[in-house]
Amino acid sequence: MMWKSFIKPIAVCSFLIFSSFAIAANAPESGKEDDTVAAANYQKYCALCHGAERQGHVNDDAPSLRSKSLMSAGFDERLMAVSYGRRGTAMGGYLDEVGGPMSEDELSSLMQWLQKQSGVEAVELPLEPVVGDIALGKEIYADECAGCHGENGEGDIGPALGNPVMLSLTSDSFLRYAIVNGRDGTDMPPFGDYLEPDQIDAVTAFLRSRATGWSVEKPVFRTPPSVENYVLNPDSPGPEFSLKDGLYVLAKDLNEALQNNKRMVLLDTRVTSMWQMAHIEGSVPIPYYYELYDSLVADLPSDGTWIVTYCECPRAAAEDVNSELRDRGFKNTAVLWEGIQGWVSLGYPVSRGEVTLVDLKK
Ligand code: HEC
Ligand code: HEC
């Protein structure tokens, strides 16, 4: 069946990027059983940020997945966003190939289910690049877009449009469609009636000019620490954290404790592909969708050793795992206040994995 092989990212990718919009528009109906699994997978993996009702903005500024203008454009770009994630944002990659928890088939069913829930069909978008006056586009961007998307496309109320991963996984027509139609139910206004077509081409071309290519990074997998190595510096005394609001440890205090080789456990609660890309040295990947708490409890020290959880930013995933631990009687637990993004921007060390580049255009 066509959908089964649909997202094979390397082998089938030219097919994927360049010829499948028409197929997405005529997607075969998925079966009832697939739908039940997909709905459950949605709640398990996505609801934390995008909301139980797909309404968006529950955590980490995750966009609405109900917006008809999002769901009507570019099935493939959405599939790519979920498969590979958006580097530099809380949106991680869910495909097993980059270290995520889901197979191609599961992802494909999930995305078909999301499409069905939206009640709109994906429209056919032209595949040709949009040609426009980049210098003009730059001016329009500064006047009309920078207020929400950031002066350098770094993102603000709106997502980071300068994100090379976002740009490398989206076609020009997908960007243009979002600009013309906006995203109903969100702050993204439609510019179709306000800007002339050549102005819209110009700003689209400007965004595209900031992309660096069409490749994504695929991590060389690292093995998570084994149970005997969960506790860092087992022979040392633990740190003396004083917590903000009874829950949060500041990056400065955590860094100091790590530098001084204090005894503790660090849990990385993001989707596991993000742990593969980069993590705080010594952390154990226990993602927010983890379910085997009974065995985890047995693997964690119950002697008051500090257990610190962290995620991207802000803190939804880390708070989730933390409260599971507190419910099970662990007392000295804390959430990293700044998240790993804050940690990195403060200049504290992370251990980055090796990556290989996968060229999506081949
Ligand atoms: C930890 C929070 C978090 C989780 C969990 C999460 N997302 Fe996201 N998602 C985000 C954020 C933040 C963005 C916006 C990224 C950006 O700025 O480009 C996003 C973007 C997306 C997009 C792109 C939307 C667009 O406007 O192009 C899709 C599609 C998506 N997510 C689907 C999913 C699905 C499906 C799941 C579950 C498998 C999921 N997300 C899990 C936070 C999350
Ligand atoms: C008032 C704030 C605001 C303004 C002004 C604005 N945007 Fe947006 N934009 C947003 C928000 C919020 C989203 C995310 C919507 C969602 O949740 O799907 C968005 C989404 C987008 C997307 C889709 C990105 C993706 O990941 O799928 C594109 C492309 C975009 N905007 C381009 C522009 C351009 C170009 C301009 C100027 C011509 C502009 N925007 C002006 C708020 C704004």
C-alpha cells in the first residue's frame, strides 16, 4: 500500500518532496483500527504540547494542529516536521531512524488521522520554487513580519522562520500558502488581500534565501547509560540545592554541582532523538511518554539522592516526569529551571553526538 512506504526518508525522498502533494490530496482512507492506535499515539506523544484536542499552545508554544489552513497545505512538510523535528525548538523528531519512538508506519497513520480530524483535504501545491525579489522581500519582512517572527527570523510569538531545518523541510509553496492564507485560529494573519502577489513572492523568496540546504542531521546512535551508571559520582556527597518554588533548580547551581562531582541522577525527559543529538553528560533518557515507572522506581536510588529532570524549554516534559517521581515518594527531585536551551545559552557544557547528513533531495 502506498502509505506504507510513503515516508522512507532517504530512498524515496525525491518522490516525497517533489511528487507527492497530489498523492497526499487523494490519500486513501486509513482503517478504523489504525485510527484507534493513531488517536492513542497522539495522546501519548503529542498532547503534552499540542493539547488533547489538538488546539495548540498548551506547552512550549506548540502550534494548533486544528488550523484548517495548516492542515490543508503540505501534508509532507508536516510529516517531515514530525519525523525529523525542528532543531532549536521543543519539537523533536519522532522517527525511529533519528532516535525517536515511532516507526514510519505509525507516523504515517498518525498524520493521516490528524488530517482526517481536521476535516480538510490537503490541497495540491505547485512544486516549482517561488521566484521573487529578495531585497524587496527583506524590507517587507522587516515591516510586516519581524514583530512576530523576530528580526532575524529567530521566532517570537510566531515560529522561527530562519530555522534552517524548518526551511529545509518545507517547499516554497508551503511557505507562500501560509503567508497568503494565514493560520486560522492563531495569530498568523492572512496577507493575501493585503500584499500584492509579487510582494508575497518577494518575502517567500527572502525566507528561502536564508535556508542552508536540503539536508537533515541524523545522529550516530549512542547507548544510554546502563542502570549501574544512573547515579553520577556515586561515592561523593550530594549537592545542597535550594529550590525555587519548591521545584526548580537553577542552571548555575546544577552546573556547580556537576563541576564539583556531586552525587545525583540526571534525567533527560525529551523525545529520545533529542537526547541522541545533544544532552547534559551523564543524563539518562526517560522521555515524558515513558510508561515503565514501576521498573524505573526500582532502578533509581531511594536514599534521598537528588534526581534532576530537564527538557527543552520551558519545562512541561520535565515537570511531568518529576511529578511521576514525587507521586512515587521520591523527595529530593527538581526540574532544571532554564531547560536545556537556557543551559546551552548560558554556556554550560553538553555532550553532542556525531551526526551524519542525510540529503533529502537525492
Ligand atoms: C515538547 C513539546 C512538543 C511535543 C511533545 C510535540 N510537539 Fe509538535 N511542535 C512543538 C513546537 C514548539 C512546534 C513549533 C516548532 C517551530 O517553531 O517551528 C511544533 C511543530 C509541529 C508541527 C509543524 C507545524 C507547522 O506549523 O508547520 C507539527 C505538524 C507538529 N508539531 C506535530 C506534532 C506531533 C504529531 C507530535 C506527536 C508525535 C508533536 N508535534 C509533539 C512542540 C511539541
Ligand atoms: C501577529 C503576529 C504575526 C505576524 C505579523 C506574522 N506572523 Fe507568521 N505566524 C505567526 C504565528 C503565531 C504562526 C504560527 C501559527 C500556528 O500556530 O500554526 C505563524 C506562522 C507562519 C508560517 C508557517 C510556519 C510553519 O512552521 O509552518 C509562515 C511561513 C509565516 N508565519 C510567515 C510570515 C510572514 C512572511 C509574515 C509577514 C509577511 C508573517 N508571518 C507575519 C504570527 C505572525
